[in-house]
Amino acid sequence: MKRNRAVWLTVLLAGFAMAAPAATPAPVMLLQLDGAVGPASADYITRGIERAAREGAQLVVLRMDTPGGLDTSMREIIKAILASPVPVASYVAPSGARAASAGTYILYASHIAAMAPGTNLGAATPVAIGAPGTGAPPQKPGKDTDKAGSPAEIPRDAMGEKAVNDAAAYIRGLAQLRGRNIEWAEQAVREAVSLSATEALQLKVIDYLAPDLSQLLVQVDGSKLSVPSGEVTLDTVAAPQIKHEPDWRTKFLAVITAPNIALILMMIGIYGLFFELANPGAVVPGVIGAISLLLALYALQMLPVNYAGLALILLGLAFMVAEAFVPSFGILGLGGVVAFVVGAVVLMDTDVPGYGISPYLIGTLAVTSAIVLAAIGGLAVKSYRRPLVSGGRQIIGSEGVVVTCTGSECWAQIQGEIWRVSSTAPLTPGLSVRVTGEKGLLLTVIPLAAKGE
């Protein structure tokens, strides 16, 4: 009897276990990288990975479509991926997308590398940064592929060769860490070669080829991945997906770190402070100028700025402001405009797409500054030619009325002001007088009655 009860109890418990719903898998966090890699995207991705760890996600999927970007921002993203307690899958999608330059490094650093059909990656040669070569003889030329598919040489100076060697070692280390194709990774850096998604899968550059995200999650299900805390096994088929959109901070950072916007903010800041100093107490220009200048400086310290260009811009603005106070017949103003234009052209210390200053913006700001200078100069000329309406030379001959007399001291209202006056003739309140001389704050007057007026 006891045995039957035990059997029935076991069957009942098994039935309850089978009827109980399976535990929901941990969620998958979805991030999106569109456009050039920069300070805003680096901030967004690093904070997204941190959020995924806090919320207990089992996988972060970084969907990419990027032409590349800044080296500093790329390395910040890669550091976040390598230190992440949550595995990261970089997925180049949709069809037609690419992971060029910095995107290739990020793909190699990820725990899982995947692409959609019709996408490509590669061309990871570092973009020339800074001024042209120092004149050193060219080293080993690199190779690129022109439109016809034939190799095209890329001459590099010593600094360029050093940057290429550093980048090659960096991506080679990432390839060794993730067990991906090392030879092709180095070719992508040294020869700027690219691969289609199918070729990348055949050469073991990527791990999966998936037409969409749902197919990718099916393919990676059950994969065992190593993270700093140990090994994790993915359960992604039925996992809920959480899409992490860029918040206001990321959007704001993306706006102010755009080089064109940073330059405009700098101009607003300088001119705002100039107008505040020229018109003390206006307040509004000073407040707007100070805020704009601080935002511009914050943005510029996050961008690859050529400090010679920045110095030329500041020098040009200083010359233009000085033109309003120093009679240089336009020389300071013209020199300021020239210095500003040259500085703006060389301001950004990189040729990465999306991080240049628009020549139309430079021209617009230069012309606007020239117009402002011409307007200020015109006002100065008119003011210089206008006859004096105040001062010692103008008050002589003016007429006024004696206001009060105390003993031998009398006071008169002349040109709307109260002056101490003296006269050889007796003065009484209400008497009209004319100024005949001035000595400091004492005016010599004569009664109009004495002149028969």
C-alpha cells in the first residue's frame, strides 16, 4: 500500500513538473550603430553594455552599419566589449550595410561575428591623421584595390607606416583572442582589402551568416562563450528582445560633437562675450556666449583637433574683435578673417568621413564676420566725423539758468546738468546766464541781462 502511494505521488509530481511552464530565458539586448563611430556612439554602446549587465541580459547584439570613425572612440567600444560580463554579438545588417575601417575592428573584438547577405567589411587601413608627411622618404608602400580590382599603391611616410604597424598588431591580437582569420585581418589593415559576407564566412572571418536577427538568434542558440567571469551558454531561441534606443544624452552629445556645430558654438561664444564686454550689463549675450563657448570647448576636447588650427581660429577672432577698438584701417580685420579661414580648414586632425569642417560653413562664417567688421567700421567712421556734443569745448557758449545761490557760491542748470558757476556780476536764482569759460568743474558765466539780452 505504501509502495502504491509512493508511486502515485511520484507520478503526480512528474505531472505537475511537466505542466509547469518553462523558465523564461534571460533577455537579449539590442544596440544599433549607424554612421561614423564617434564620441556619441562610443558613449551609447558602452552604457548599453553596462545596462545589459545590470538587467541580467544573456547577450548583447550590436547591429552595425558604419563607414568607420575615430580611433579613440573605436578603442573605447572595444575595451567595453572585452571587459563585458555579457557576450557581445556584432551583426552587420541589413543587406547593403557595411562594417568598414573601425567597424572591422569592433567585429573582430566581439564574441560573435555575424553578417547579413549583401553586406561587406574591411578596408581597415588607418586614415591619415595630422599634417602631411615630414618629408621623410617613403617606406614600404601599402596596397589598395581600385575600381578595376587591380592593386593600387598607397605611399606612406614614416609616421603613416608606424600607424599601420600599430593597427595591424592591434587587430592581430583581437583575431588571436577570438580565434578568427589572422592573415586576412592583417591584409585588411595593410592593403585595405574588403570582403563580402559570403567570403567572410568561408575565410572564417565571421562566425555566422544570417538574413535577419531571428535567424541569428536561432543559429547562436546553445553556443558556449567565454567572458571574464567564466563560460556562458546561450539560450536565445525564445529569449525576449530589449531594444536600447539612444537617450537624450547620446543625442545631445552627437549634436555638439559634430565638428560644424562645435565651430558654430565657438563663434557664438566669442561674439557673445565680445558684445557683453562692449555693452556691459546686457547680460543675455554674455550668458549665451559663455555657455556656447564652454560647450564648444567640451566638444573639441573629445575630437581629434589640430591645435595649430584652433590657435589660428582664436587669433583670427582676437584680431577681428581688436579691429572694433583699434583704428588699423581694416588690416587687423582682414588678417583676422584670413587666420580664421586657415584655422578652420586645418582644425580637424583627421580625414575620417563625417569629421571634416564644411567649406560652405567656413565661407559663410568668414563672410558674416567681414560684414560685421565692415558695419562696425562704418559706425566708427560716422562717429568720428560727427561733431562733438559734449566736453569742455562744447559747453562754452551754452546757456542756462541759475538754480540756487548760497553765499558766494551759485549753481546753475546747463545742458541738463547742475554746475557750480561764478561771475563778476551778481547772480540770483532764476537768472539766465551764458558760459564764457571753464576751469575744471567751475564754469565762468555772465548774466544775459548784462549783454542786453
